[in-house]
Amino acid sequence: MSLPPEPARPGMSSSWLIVCATFLFATMGVCVKLASADYAPGELVFYRSVTGAVMMLAFARWQGGTVATTVPGMHFGRSFSGVVSLCLWFYAIGNLPLATAMTLNYMSSVWMALFLIGGAIVVGTARVDGRLIATVLVGFAGVGLILRPTIEEQQLWHGLMGLLSGVIAATAYLQVTALGRLGEPEYRIVFWFSIGGVAAGGLSLLWTGMTAHTWRGAGLLLAIGVLATVAQLMMTRAYATGRTLVNASLQYLGIAWSFAFGVLLFDDKVTALAIAGMLLIAGAGLSATLLRSRNPRMAEIADSPNTV
């Protein structure tokens, strides 16, 4: 995959890039949660995508590249799955404790392990790795622990939407990998994903209408787009220059940042079950990344960063 140059100060290591990117993504989650009081999920996706598209277009021009593509159909498929996942994720963030919504989206690594198991069974050419099965089961045990408090608070629907966002995000990552193998640069993939978000968010405005802006609301919308786009570039650079397993380990700091923000800013409840569930999902995700990196057919997927 052709990747953009480092979007951070010279000399910043891949580990620090991941740490900063996870912090920015968690901060974006805070802005999404605050903005959800005034804006519908589709409207948030619209403004986040407008900001991302403008930034990626400027980035491409700065690099002397182009956003024109010879595989529009593949970009459409990636954009469709990515935008649906993003809408569901924003919906979950607005209705669940911040760390819960973030953690459910991080299940994407476990879902990809499940896809690998399903593919091996369907094709019948490879033995199903029992360790992958155990990883998936541990991940689902973590989901069960996290969703139990939401069931008690009658938020099961919101939790399921957050879980579904991770499922669809996993398919989006597979499509990003396929585009990368064709030589599509990261900024082009993110640009067309953003265009898809603009289109989908714009259509949603036909039903929800456009909210009148306040200075606070406009600031939050701008922050969501800028934080998400900068975090994407930093994480992409980190995966291009650093070790996959180290990056994957540090990426789960996003859950810790979100947990801290949720407790400090939104008075989210601290429960032993939720913490145990987060730890199980993080452990399952790391195990899935390790096992995928050792599988020749899936090694390239382990190198694909989160680009939602």
C-alpha cells in the first residue's frame, strides 16, 4: 500500500504515533457524545465526512497526488460498509457509556478471526485453528459482560448497534486491504470513504432536517472531523513504520482513554463486570492479531490500521 508521509513532527516513533492517535480518537468520541445531544447520527457523519474530504483533498494536492481512481466499484463497497459502521458507532456513542461504545467497536479484530474460521470451514482447505476459536469465545464472553449492565438499564438495543458497528467495520478493513493491494494510496481511500459519508449523511438530512448551529455545536462538529482525520493519518503512519503487534497492543489504549473520559466527564458507572469485559475483549483482540499475523493468508490484514 502506498502510504502518506508522516503527519507528525519528524522523529516521532510509531509507538508515540499510536498513543497520540488513540487519544485523538477517544477525544473525538467525547465530542461525538456531546454533539449527540443536538445532532442526529447521520448529521454528525455528514459534517465529519465533509471535513475529512476537504482535508484529504488538500493532503493529496500537497503530495502531488490525485483522488481519481480506476476502481470506483471497490471504493463504493468500502465506503458503504465504512459509513454504515460509522453511523452505528456514533449512535452507540450517543446512547451508551463512552468506553462501552468504543470497546464494542474494537471487537472488529475478533470478528475478523471469526471470518477466518468461517472461510476455512467453507473452503475446506485449511484446518480450523483451535486457538482462533478460543479467541473468539473469549471475545464474546467479554461482550456478554459488557452488555449485561446495558440490559439492566434497558439499553440492549444501543449495545447491539455498537456490536454491529464492529462487525461491519471488520468487513471494511478487509476491503481497505484489497484496495491497498491494488496500489490505492491511503488518502484516496479515506477521501472516497468521506465522500460516501457526505452522500449518506446528506440523504439522512432529508428525514431529520438540518439543525441550527450554535458556536458550541459548530466547534464540536469541526473538532470531530479534524480529530478523526488527523488520528487516521497518524495511525496509518504508525502501522507503515512500526511493528504490527506493538501497534495493536497500544491501540487498545483507546479503551483506557475512553474509560477515563467517561468517568471524569460523563459520570459513567464503574462496574467490575464492564472492566472485566473490556479486558477480555482487548486480550482477545490482541490474540487474534497475533494469530492472524502468523497465518500467511491473513497476515496482510493484521497490518491494516483502523480507517473508519
